[in-house]
Amino acid sequence: DPQLNANYTFENYIEGDCNRLARSAGYAVAAKPGGTSFNPLMIYGGVGLGKTHLAQAIGNEIKHSMPDKLVIYVSCEKFCQQFVDSLKNNTINDFVNFYQAMDVIIMDDVHNFAGKEKTQDIFFHIFNHLHQSGKQVILTSDKAPKDLAGLEERLLSRFKWGLSADLQIPDLETRIAILRKKMYADGIELPGEVVEYVAHNIDNNVRELEGAMVSLLAQATLNKKEIDLALAKQMLKNFIKNTSKEISMEYIQKLVCEYFEVPVDMVKSQTRKREIVQARQISMYLSKSHTKSSLKTIGAFFGGRDHSTVIYACQTVEDLIDTDKKFKAYVHDIQKKLKMS
Ligand code: ADP
Ligand code: MG
């Protein structure tokens, strides 16, 4: 199955206190898809903590032990895109039928449903169909269902039906075990003190931990250099340094429009349609707070408007943030995406 990465297996997924519940629930689901009370199984946790790996390990395990089961892995983002395409091409029925025919659906990063009400509606129906037919649903998310903002209540209530299990940052011992596994897979040994140094210093997520190890290993292979502690320290200094990129109005516009599923060029048009006006005002508000552009430049960029329009837009957004919880959650969500760029 091209959607599943064959390297993401249970075998490669180091167990620790940080993931014990999620891992064993995943194992139970893989042994009996649709046949446990863990339906849906929701795996949640921060960036780079192993959600995708674990979710795919379940899929790979089912594929391996029950080859005739139809398993689909799809990121929420891709699902949303497919939905938009099927609207455009008049193939909604095919889209829905495809997903409803599955025995197991793994949907990654469902927090990306936020703001996409039409896609949530479709998924709600697909979810109900699968669940009623005893099919397995596996979800991942960056937050617990109760903390997911911008998702419709009826969909959230479904997400809470089964088991939600979180992933935490692995402790030092587990981080060392993950690094050792990685070295073993690559057939390269590094001195113990180097491994410990990396595990000690990179303690926010597993992806960065692995990234640091990969760059050390690459150095060792390419330059045929012995990596000693001094060299590792020097290399990791560059690795940890984070570069903050400047945010452009163009990027803000793209992000906001994607978020609300509105065509990008519409915010620059003269239309007064409610959803477009909202996207335009939020774009102006974020441009004011996240770029160095003047009010005049912002107004000009978003369809040749004057600076008083920008002031009004910012005021409107601020008022709504104070009075409308859902709106506030939307804006925060977009801000978070901006900062991750
Ligand atoms: P997320 O989806 O939560 O952002 P990923 O599943 O992409 O995180 O994991 C990031 C990287 O860390 C992947 O390469 C994954 O294989 C690795 N990883 C995470 N947790 C573990 C673990 N417990 N054991 C081994 N590798 C792990
Ligand atoms: Mg992921």
C-alpha cells in the first residue's frame, strides 16, 4: 500500500512510559480491528512525538496479518483536498463510496479539520457509516478531543466515543533506546558518550532527536570521520539553532484562505460575501500583527483599500476575539500555523 510507510512498524516503535497506553491500545486494535471498544482510537500529542509512526504501525500490522482487509491511511489535509476536488469534478459519490468501503481508516492530524465545516460534514457521515458497520477508525491529533477548537460538536462527540491515548516526550532512557535503534538500523555505531550527549540535549521531540542523529551519522559516513564528543557538540550547536523566517502578507493570505476554504484571489476582490469579508479582515489583522507592513501597504495589498479600512478590520477582529469563542479559536489556530512556518 503506497500510503503506508513500511518502516513505521511496532517493531521499530520503542516502548516507554511516554507511549505505553497508546502503544498497547494500538496493538489491541491491530489484532482485532473494529472488534474492541477502542473505536475510534485517537492518538494525540505534540509535534514529532510519534503519532504518525504509531498510527501507521497499526495499519502495517493489519495489512500483514489480515491481507484481505482494506486499510486506508490518509492525512486530514489530503482528505480535505480530495473533498474539494470531488466537489469541483462532481464525483462526491465516488469519494464517499471509496472511504465507506474501507475496513480500517487511519486519518492523521484531524486538528486540520478546524474551520472546514463542509469537509467535517462529509467525514461525519463516513465515520457513522464505518462505525455502524463495525469498521475500525484510527485518528491522530495534536490535542485531546476536548481541547480541539474549531471542530463541530457532533464530530467531536464521536471522537470521544472510543479511547483517547496521549503521547508524551520520552524520558532520557527511552530517548537513548530510540537513538540506539536508529544506529542499529543504519548499521553505524557512535560512542556511548555521544549518544548520551544527544539524548540529553535534544529533549523536546523525537523527530528532532532523530534529525540530530541522522546528521551525525551522515557526517560519519560521508567524511569517514570519527564522531567524538567534541565534534558532536560542535555539530549540534548548528542543529539546535532555530532560524525564524519572515512572514509575508502573501503567505498570510494563502494560509487564511486555505483555512476557511475560500479561493485565494477572492480576498482581494470587492465582494461583500460574509465568509470572504471575514477571511479578508483576519488577513489584514494578522498582517498588522505579524509583518512590518504599514496600514497603507496592507490596505493596498488586500484589494486597493485605504488605511481606515484596515483599522476597521483590525477593530472588528479584536471585538470578535473578545466576544466569540469560536472565532477566537479560529484566529489562534491560524496564528499557530503561521508560527510553524
Ligand atoms: P508526529 O506524527 O507525532 O509528528 P512522527 O510519527 O512523524 O511524529 O515521529 C517523528 C519521528 O520520530 C519518526 O521518524 C518516528 O519514527 C520517530 N519516533 C517517534 N516515536 C518513536 C518511538 N517511540 N520509537 C522509535 N521512533 C519513534
Ligand atoms: Mg504526523
